[in-house]
Amino acid sequence: MAVDINTPVTEIQGIGPVTADLLKHQGVEFVLELVRVRADQLHAVLDSVASYQECKNWIHVAHLLQVSEVTPQWAEALVAHDLKTVEMLARSDFDDLKSIFNQALQINMIPGKPTDLQLAEMVRDATVIYYTGSITGTVLDHIGAGLADAKVEVGLNTTYTNANGHFRVLRIPLNTTPVVIISHENFLHHVADEPKIIKDDEVIVSEKYALAKLSDSSEPASSNQQILDEFNGVQLPPTSAGLELTTERQQGQQLRVGDILMVHKFYKNGLDVMLQSRFRCLKNGRIVIKTYRVPVSILPDGVQLKDHVEQRTSGLRLVNLTPARLARRKALRRVASTLSYSPETRQERRDYLMTIAEKMAEEPEFSTIIYKPTNNGG
């Protein structure tokens, strides 16, 4: 937005305190929220104080205020001269724009006119907005109320929710399949795959995203927060222990060598796949399943949904995983975590494996599984 997300609607010419109060009762308090409603919806509320055309013009102004450098006064001048949409601004002739603002200045509609550089930036950004998409939404807290100051990230675009929990992210490339990442210091992170990206401003689609509150005994995530992870050899309670189970996408992190992952789903773009680690972790009192979004191209040939792969130093390898084999893998990591050295020579590796075998034999939960013979190893 060219204006702050909490800019009140009264910044737009013609919307006074009485009109603003009527709008507030309909959930329209800030300029950002005018782009979320239709003119007929506004007029139904404001019939006694504003005409249908006035309602339509206010929405036009709100849309233009999404463009860089555009102020409320300049947006009103553009609308007054029938330049009412972002598309029209993107296609405008430079001299025609200068003429519009010169006329508006002469009749004291605006306090000053934009510079040539500001005009060029308006046209450039309007072009970017017109040829890309947007995501409009509301972030709700654990009781269903709008959550203010939540951080919303979509690719390289970042914004924050306003006082009512509303947000709008612009300039999203149409040939991508981004995710929406929502964070707040008092709530668990929320990741939404494949959001609805809207190209046409006449189409109003608003998504709702509800965040789960951190438990009273939990602290917001930090760099020194202790996370217990089966991958690091920690034994966690079984899923049946009653702990809440959730997923957490690992942003910008590489797959861990030695991790066992299940192919959870293929994305609609046909280029990416979601992998879920089979090593759980305990975080903020919840069992967390780590997920990764990776290119399909790195998978071994022939991998299907629900197949398992192992990350090796050379890449992903298809593995035949059974519950018993997964239990052995976890037991092996628990034992390995107790050893204080890494083998280097062949003899050291043999001694290392013997030590692991002896320690695994002491694992009462897995001792009957670890040495159970199988037809093809594992």
C-alpha cells in the first residue's frame, strides 16, 4: 500500500465522521478495507448520506492508493478526471497525467503536484500491480477475533495486519505457487499452501487464517529454544500420549543427511513436492512433524505418493520402510547420540558398529525387533 495499513477512511475526501461511523459498523474502518467490498454493499449502508457513485469513487480511490507515490489527494484528482483504475494508470500517457495534476492544482483540488520522478514511479508500479496478482485475507486469533500486527509473508513480499486483522499482499507473480507464512509473537506460526491469487480487482476473495495460541507454559520461538528431536537421538512419547500433533514447514533449510522422509503430496504446479520427516520433534509442548517443499526433480525416478526416501550425501534414495525398520532407525540414532567419536578408519568403523549393536541390545523396547531377521535386510 502507498498509505499505511491503518490509514483511516476519513483521509478520503467526502468521508466524514458520520459516514466513517456507519462504515465502521460494517467492518470498514481503514482505507485498505474499502478494496474488500463492492459499491452496492457500501451504498446499502450509506444510502442516507452518500450516493452510489460516491461509494464507487471511494473504492476507486482506495485501489489507486495501493500504487507507490499516490496520495489520497492525488488519487481523488485522478478519479475526478475519470482515471479510476490501476490499469488505466498503468496505460496512461505521461503528458496526460501531467495535465490532470496541473488542472487539479489550478482549482486547488491538490496542495501540490507530483514530480516527474514520482509520476514515472506511479506508472511503473501501477504496471507491476496490474500484471501481477494479490492475496487478501484476515488473520484470526484463537477465539476468532481479528489479530493485529501479525506478520504476513508471501514469497519476497511482507506486510502486517491492521488493527482489524486484515491484510492485502500485492505484486505476486502469477506464474508461481507461493505459500502464505503468518507469524505473531503470541501465536504459533501458520503456513498455508496454494493460496488464492486474484488477478482481477473486480473479483473479491478474502481468505481467513486462524492462529493457535501458544500455551501459557510456552515461550515464543527463539534461537536458543530447546527442541527435542528424534533425529538427534531423543526418545519422545508415543503419538497416543495425548500431545497435540502439528506440522511445521522448514523455511530455507536443507534436507538433513540421514533423514527419512515420506512423500506427502505433489503440488498443483507439478514442479514441487511436500516431504514429511519421519523423525518427530517436541516443541512448545507439541509433537511437530517437519515438512519440506522441494522440487520434484530431486526425487528418485518412479517415486509415488506415500513412498519413503532417505537423504544421503549424494541425494535422495528410495527406501522400503516398515514400522519395524523405522523403530530400528530411531533406536540407532539414540545409541549413536551417546557415542563421543566418529569412526574414520575401517577398523574404527567395525568397532563403532559393534558398540552400537551392543548398546542396541540393551534397548528393551526394541531388542526383539532389532535382530529380527528379514528377507532383504534393512
